[in-house]
Amino acid sequence: VRGPLQDSGAFRRDLLEVAAALDVDLAFQQDNMYRRNRRLVVFDMDSTLIEAEVIDELAALAGVGAQVSAITERAMRGEIDFSESFRARVALLRGLSEEALQQVSARLKITEGAEHLLATLRALGYKTAILSGGFTYFARDLQQHLGIDYVHANELDIADGLVTGEVKGPIVDGNRKAELLRQLAQQEGIDLQQVIAVGDGANDLPMLSIAGLGIAFRAKPLVKQSADQSISTLGLDAILYLLGLSDRYQNHSAAG
């Protein structure tokens, strides 16, 4: 579609309604000098790069699944403060063994399209990062598997092989994610317009809002409505279409 757009907000809302009615993903982007010149892609981890919410998996093993899941949903919908809710959920994990953490890590499923996406981004010279309100214990494994450059997440305190119910250091919440995104862009010497941020929850909104391209992936309604783009039916590698890469170019990049 070419030509002047009178009301981009209204057009986008109409597009989301059509996409929901047809159960497809539709997108439009206003062309500018940055659209094909992105250099850094940052991802949320839970329910974005992986299919699960790790803290819910841990809670199930600890026998506190219902309590933790309820707090998680309220936090992701933006109904309660993330940092406060996070500390409350972690406290419920006290006494969980490190063996249980290993169990959960071994069975985590990587999101459809993530491996193809990351391989293609690497081939094209992009830098990548995980900015997660989850745990470094799991993010580091994912970093190694997918070849991701940077990881920032919360560090579980473990003593004598058991989770203490505490977190080391400051909580990586929504505002911290945005701050880390700015730091990475500065470190890489790029403009924020050259950054893509991908996430699904309310705590991703600050980083989605400052990135040149914010993508809501299989996201909560609030996040879909606020992000620049939304992917709900396709895999994570649909992001490559938003970079202007057709299937032919994607296959060539991954092979090369």
C-alpha cells in the first residue's frame, strides 16, 4: 500500500480487528531509512523465546503452582507491580532443589521459529540479547543454544543446593529492561531506531515503546494494542518479514 496515511492509529486498529477476525497476522510499516537498517534485536524470554513461563514450571514442582500462576497472570496483565509480585512469587519457591531447576531447564521448549530467526540474524550480522524478568539460570542455557550475544535477567539465590526464596541484585522489571536496551544500543554505537524489541507481557511495554520497532509476540491484549507490530499466529521467524526478507532471501541468508 502506498500513499499518505490520514490516521495511522485508526488504520492500525482496523488492521488488528481484521487480523483477529481472520485468524491471520497482518502488518504495515511506514518506510524510513531505518526499516532495513536494524542492528540489534532484544527478546523477552518466557512465552517469547521459550513457550513456558519458567516460574510457573518451578512453582508446579514446588507444589505452589496455583498461587504463583495467579500472581503471574495479574502481573502480565499490568494489574499489579511486577517487582513486588516477582519477589512474592520467588519467596514461594524457597526450598526447591537445584536438581528441580535442572529438570525444568531440560524440558523447556524453544518457541517455533526461534532457531531459524536467530540463525538468520547471526548470518546477517545482527547483535541479539535476552532482556528477561525471568532467571539467568535458564537464560544462560538458552544463550548458548541459540548463540545470543547478551543476557540480562534475575539471578536466583541458591545456597547448599536449595533456592533461598531471594533474588540477587536489582529486579529486572519493565523499566530496567528499557534501561538495559538503551545501554546496549549505546554500547553498540547505534540509534534506538535501529533496535527491535520483542515481548508478550506488560513488563515488556517500556522497551517496546522506545525501540525503533516494538513487536508484540503472542501477547496479552494490552501489549498488542500498544506495540508497533503484532504476531499472533505465525512463528517467531515471522519477524524476518518485518525486516523486508522474503522466504527466498531468508533461505539464502541462513544457508550462507
